[in-house]
Amino acid sequence: MAESSSELTQFTIALQIEDSKSKTPVHFKMDGARFGSNPDLARTLKFDNTIKYKAIVTVSPNVEHLRSVVLGSDELVADKEKEGKNDSRIYEFSWLTTGYSTTAKAKRNMLKIGFFFDNGSEVSTQVQCKFYGLGSSSHLTWGTPIRQIEFLCNIPLMLAQAHAPNELRFK
């Protein structure tokens, strides 16, 4: 962990999101520049607003204990936690999306994704998404399945500081 404000800590946060029953991963589609010039907004994540998702977060190396994760407007506390390979820590969360409204045709929502550590530090960003309701199940799997979203961080991991990741990778 960082000892002074100028010391940077390099770590990766990998996020997997899948249907908790079917284990089907979340998909995304490429929208190009249609919704803005930011390359992170060229991808639209697709969610069903009638199910429970399992979010698996791996922090590697394990720089600080992960207190909670925010997906959208929901702060989630880990259901399970275990040691991973190569000094990593794996956390599992449940995310119920039934409170999210169906996104209108040709519109997109911004979804906050935040990781909150015990020392008060935070890594967060927003991604573009769309919530589908009943009868739209075929739309959910159009596009590319996401094995994980990687948040590459090289930041001062200090008490009560918020940071955006240095890089975001969809794999």
C-alpha cells in the first residue's frame, strides 16, 4: 500500500458480470461515435432489468481490502470472499436489477461502477449501458460477451481519495 501521497500503487481490478442462474455473461455492442466521442462510450453493456446478476471482482495484487462495489445506484457488499492466485483476492456480489427502468429505444444510460476500499479510497468510472425488460431477451445477447472488464490502476491508493482507472479494457 502507498506510504506517501506521491507513491503510486499499480494494481488491476477485474470485473465479471453474469446471470446468476444461467451463468450467461453480460454482452456489449459497439455503437461507434453515435453516442459521443469518448471511446469508452462506444460500447453499450446490456442488462436484463428482471434478474439477479453475480458480479465477481478480482483485485490483483491484493493492495487493500475491498469494502463494497457500486453498480448503478446500488452499493453491494460481498456475499463471498476468497484468496486468488498470484496474491489476488476474489469477491462475489449479488446485484438485483429489478429496480431499473427499461431504457427507451435509441437511448443509453450511464452506469456508475465503483470500488470502495477499507482505507476510504475509491476507484470509479461510468460506462454506457442499456436495460432491457420482459420480451427483449434476444437483444441481451446481440453483440459480444464480456469475460471481464479490467480497470488498470497506477494511482496513489491513499485514505479518502477517489480516482478513475488509468485504463479500461473490455475482454
